[in-house]
Amino acid sequence: FFFQAEDGIRDAQESRGLGDVYKRQGNGKHFCTGLDLRESRQILDPSDTEEDLPRKAIKLELRIKLMQDAVTKFEDLRVPVIVGVHGYCLGAGIDIISACDVRYSTTAQYLSLIHI
């Protein structure tokens, strides 16, 4: 998500007309089931074992900042961001919908935010 959203956000930022709408639709039966552990491991787990702990921590901080910036970009858009929530909306999904201007949801939605 964090890198795929960049293209859509860039298109919406380049929108010039008042009535312009950017629509992006997911394929799953849930809005977001939280952070993808396989994807995040590649991003967050520094594979270089030769570096000392402080350097690893700095790299980790930069990677986390990249992920946070992807969500913040929704909030910073010059056009209204409307999101439809269906099914599960967990973890990072809560962050995403919080960055949007308008939220619609089905009656069969389930929201949860758990920090470990």
C-alpha cells in the first residue's frame, strides 16, 4: 500500500478542475486487515547485520517515516478525499480513514485499533 498509493495521490494532486474526482477501488471483501506483515518485514527489517545498533535504529526510523508519510499525503491533498469502508478496517486502515475528509461505511463494518 505505502508505495502503491503514491501514483493515485500524485494523480489527485495534479487535478486542476473543481469537479475533478479521483476514484480508486479495492478488490477485497475487507477495507483493510491491518499492516501486511510480509510487506512490512521487507521494509522494517534491516538485513545488514554488520551495522551497529544505533545505525540500524536510524534506518528503521527513516523507513517508518516513509510509511507514515504515505498516510499523511491523503490528509495533505488539495482535493476532498472520500473513503468508503466495508468489512474489516483494522490497524493501519484506521490511520488511512482518519486522514480522509469524509468517511462512509456499511453497516457490516468492524473497526479496531490495537497497538502492541
